[in-house]
Amino acid sequence: MVTCCLCGTRRCGITPGVRTVAGRRGGQGTNQYRQKTRLAGAASQGGSLMAQAQPETDAGRAAPQYRCGDIWGDLRYDSSLNCYVFVQGRCARPVGPPRWHCALHRPGSNGRVVAARQETTPPEVLRFLAKDRSAAVRRALVHNKMLPAQVLQTLAGDPDWEVRAAAARSFNSTPEMLRRAAHDPDTQVRHDLASHLGLPGKAPWDQPAVYQELVVTLAADPTPQVRGAIAALGPERLPGPLFETLSRDPAGYVRVRTVAKVPVAWLSRLAADPDPQVRAAVAGYRDDIPLRLLVRLANDPDPEIARAVASNEHTPPRCYAMLADHCPSSVARDLVRRDKCPLPALELFASHQDYVVRREVISHRRCTPDLLARLSRDGSAQVRMAVVQHRWCPPEAVVRLARDHDPEIAGLAADHPNCPAHVRAMWMLAH
């Protein structure tokens, strides 16, 4: 075994191989090539150790064959490297320095992906990897900062859309490449460009003229997702007229993306938008929404808008009573658990169809004895159980629950501190 003159390490050794040509082993029809090698010396080339292997051949015998892992090939002398190199099949010469050849031609793409990412990879190897059949290798190649400009332009026209998108958002991309990506037939490439447009470290954050051109082009894109990505940039990174145009876009998705950054004066128009998703965005995303708009949205019959109003931490307590009539059960549970839920809203939630909401009213700090007495007549055993376990349960409610048909509730009522003595005595005699 000799040191591999391809990768420069002993982990991948070139050994004399035995290759069977015929279909059966042994006897006639089996042509085996056995080749012995001897280590003639070692030479240092570019700081890496390379072994010189001189094959011992007999006159008239076929050329020797060697194996490096699962790869079969020959040892041929390279005068430029002054050593024998391992040559596999179609490769008449190795690509780049000898230590790269084994990684580039070994089955699987992991070694080529690593080579594509390393900044120390020679330029000739990067050019070779740009033609790799694996899209993962070409995508890794785009992120290499030492990638030649010509190779990057080649990858900008790659058949794989992820490679084209990565080439467009590269820091070294040219204005021509960006314009090409803005008109790419694949929507995903245009959306990726719009999402990364103008970010620090991404092109063309330092080219205002190109940035404005791309923004105008992508803002007129036929796909709402692309226009929405441009609208999310906000008025500070978009021309004023263009941002206002996007806030009036026919697609509701685009208008939703503008809600977070529109001026407060525009919220009145968006709060009356026919699309419920736009109104829900106004109610839930903006902390500076005027109170009158929040009250108007709290009366909206759409349950999603009620959910958005309830999720806004700045919703005033008086809006809770407006939401109690039409909000879903999940929203009502969230509202009744909040400390700032007012008493009028609790009285409405005490009649809610969801027993969990009625039970949460009992545990609220603002729950009054009148509400406890009212809920002691509830049809749900779990609600009555919560009432009898409340320490401020009024005596009249305790007396009523002591005669409950559920023996567990009746027993808890008899043990309650507010239970009259004669009621407790009667219950003890009965049990």
C-alpha cells in the first residue's frame, strides 16, 4: 500500500487491485491483473506529501489497474507534478492539485459539497464543480466568497431555481444578474429576490439606482406573494407613492403586508377593508390603533376579527363586553382569564354556552357573590363544583348545593364554612 497521490493522506490508499473481466471466477475466461508497486520516494508539492509509485510491469502484459476505495483506475506519470497520479475512466488528467482529485470523483456528493464551500479550493476546481450534476454542490458553490465572477454568472443561469436564487442574492452579484432574476420565469426566484432585497450584506444594498429599479419592477409583479414581499419593506425603504399604491393593491395579501407599517392616518381606510384578513391585521398588529377603530372592530361579526381584537394587549376593558356576544369559545376563554376583564363582561360570560368559560368566571378575582349564586343553578356539574369550592360562596348558594343530586357536590357544600349548622346536621344524619 502506498500513500494516495490524489488526496495526500493514508486514509485513502491506492492498492494493487484484482479485477475480474469474465463472468465466472477461476479457470479459463478469467483474466486477472495483479500489479505490485513499490514506494520509490516522496516529494513535497505545494506543502502536501505526494508519493511516487513506479509500477513493475512485464513486457507484453496489459496495463496495470489500481483501486482507490471503490474507484478503479490507472497510475499515470504526470510530468508537471513529477509523480504518478491516479486517473479514473474518462479523466485523462486530474482536476486541480492531486489532493482534490479523489474527493471530486468519489461516489456521493458530500466531498464535493465540502470542496465547494472551502475558500481555499483552487479556481480550476471551482470551475469544475460549477458543472456538477448535483444541485446541492452547485448551491454550496454559490456561497463561496472566492468564487470567480465568471462562474457566478454561469450559475445565475442554472436550471435549478434555488441555485439561480442563491446566485442573485450573493454579495458579488452584478446588476445584470439582479435584473435577470427580477424577470425570472420561476415565481420562487422573484419572491426570494424580493424577500432579500436591500438587506445588509446582500446586493444591491450599496447601489441605490439598481435598488430602485428592482423595487419598481418587483412591485409590478403579477404574483401577489412577490408584491407582498416588496410591501413588507415599508415606507422608509420604498418611495411614498409606491407604498401607498401597494396599500391599495387588489390582492388582500399585499394589503395585509402593509398594515404593520402604514401611517396611523391610513388605518381608518384599512379598518373598513372588505377583506376580513386586512381588518384582523389592523385589530391585532397595531398597538397604536385609535380607540374608536378598536371599538368598531370589536363589533365586527366576523369571529376572526374578534380573535384579533382579543389578542391585542391594548384592547380597552369596555370592548370585552362587545366581544362576549359573538366571539368564539377559545377567544372567550382567553378574555375571561385576563385580570382587566370588567364585571359587565363577566356577567355576559356567565351566560356563555361553553361551560369552561362559565367556570373561568368563578375563578376571576372580580367575581361577585351574586354571580356565584347565579352560577350555583348552572346545569353543568363542573360549574357547580367550582362554585361550592369558592371560599366566598354565599350561604343561600351553599344551602342550595347541599341538596344537589350529585353526592360529591352536596358533601362539599355541607363542609363549606358558610354552610348553616342545621343544614350540616341534616346532611350528617342522612349520610
